[in-house]
Amino acid sequence: MKKKILALTLAVSMLMSGCSGDNANSSLASSQQETSSATSSVVSEDNDESKQESTQSKTEDVTSEDSSAPETTTEATTTSAPETTTETTTSKAPETTTTKEPETQATPAPETTPDAEKPAPTEAKYIALTFDDGPNTTTTNQILDILEEYNVKATFFLIGANINDESAKSVKRAFDMGCEIGNHSKTHSYMDKMTEDEMKEEIQYVSDKIFEITGQREKYFRPPYIAVSDPMFNNIDLTFINGTGCNDWDAKVTAEKRFLVMKMRAKDGAIFLLHDAEGNDNTVEMLKNLIPYLLDEGYQLVTLSELFEAKGVTTDGTDKKIYSKVPQDSQW
């Protein structure tokens, strides 16, 4: 820029020195105008350059600022992008898991459980309810009402001395319901102390009464007080039956106590020894709980003949056993 100014100054000097008069003045004026014009041009160029430099400087400043701005912008973008991606991924993943897993579990469950894998049904369980010391028109009928309500059967061991025209109706009702009738002697005395003839008379009297009422002969005998002897086994051609009980002949034993004892003694093949003696109200109340409990536990309440048949045990009254359960290996 300075070189241009010096060149213009030198040109002006030469013009001034080589010219004279008006021409010189004219030339001088012209030269001055050119000089002024040139100077103005130079100044203008200087201004332009200065502006350009200023603009360039500003541009560089702006560029410098812009160069940092994008970095900030880039960082902001980079920061937000992963967040957006993470949120998107997180929102979709649970949807995929929630949608597919229940479908996978719910659909095959019914299809992958074949009948072969189902638990096999448990083996049938049997208990024989038996009642001594009837018949009568009160307690016997109350027990029959409960048996009828639950559609179950029992076996009744009769005392001959208790059989009359009215109580015989209770016996006939029991038989018609599918219950079984057994022999409990005529007088309920200690038969192990009797002679053979006395034993036979005790048995025969009740047997004839049973046949008169039912048209059938009995198969089972329960000895009074469970007192037995070899002469009894030899002279009584019936299967001897004992059983497990709860002392329900004792009025001091409450209905609740009777129920708890029988509940504990319940097992497959058991023979329950109870009493339908007149006025035995605690046993009547106990049965209201015992029978539904046994049914809920899966027991079938059957007669003695049905119990022996279900267990595959055959008796003819000649074996010297007194059964408390079926089957039974020992005499007692």
C-alpha cells in the first residue's frame, strides 16, 4: 500500500517539474485531481482492505466462536441421543417381555399336561361302623337318620332281650337301608362262663329273631364284653368281631371326646365299635361330626360283609380269630 502512495507522489513531482504556464497549471490541476482521485482511490482501497481485514478478523472471531459452538452443540446432541435411544430401548423391552412371556406360559400349559402325568387316584379306603346293644325305637332310629342322610351303611349287633314288636321295626328299617344285622347274644352276659348248651341257646334265640325280621341268617357275632373262650369258638359257627372304640358306653365321655378318639383311630380296614343303646345321645351327636369327617377323608363306610369282600378276606366261622380290622393276621 505504501509503495503505491510513493509512486503516485513521484509521478506528481515529475509532472510539476516538466510543465510551465497554463499548461503547467492545467497539468498541475489535472495532476492534483488525479492525485486526489488516486489518493481517494487508495484511501478507498485502504478502507476496503481495512474493512476486509476488519471483516476477516470478525469472521475469524465468529469462526472461532462458531468452531466452539458446534462442539457444544455436538456434545449436547451426543448427550441427548443416547438418552433418547436408552429410553426407547427401555420402553420397548418390557413390552416385548410382557407380551411374549405370558403367551408362552399360558398357551402350552394345558397342552403339555397329558393324562398320563396326572396323579393316579388313591386306593379306596374302607371303614365298617358297627353298633351294639340295640334295637330300640329312639337312639337306633336317630342313628339310622344320620346314616340315611349321608347315604352310608353300618352293622347292628342285636341283644335278643331288646327285640320286641316296636323295636323290630327299627331292625327292619336298618335292613331295608342296606345295613347288616349281627348277633350280640340274648342276655348280654359273660358267655365264656357258660356251658355249651347255654352258649348255643344265647346265639340261637337272636338268630331266629333276625331271620324272622329280615329273612336272612346272620354271619357275625360280637361277644358281650369281648369275652371269649375256646368252647365259644368251637360251638358258635359265626365270625367273631371285636373293633376299636371310644368307651362310648360311658355317659361321662363327651361327644367331643368320642369324636377326637375315633378321628385318631380312623384307618383303612378298621372296624369301629360303637353303641346304639337307648339314651346314648353323645354317640348320636358324635356321629354328626364323625361321618362327614370320614367321608371327606375318602373313606367308604360299609357293612362288615362289604369290608371283608373289599379286602379279599373269606371267613366261614371256623377260624379262631376275633377281628378288629380286616385283614388281620393274629387272633386278636
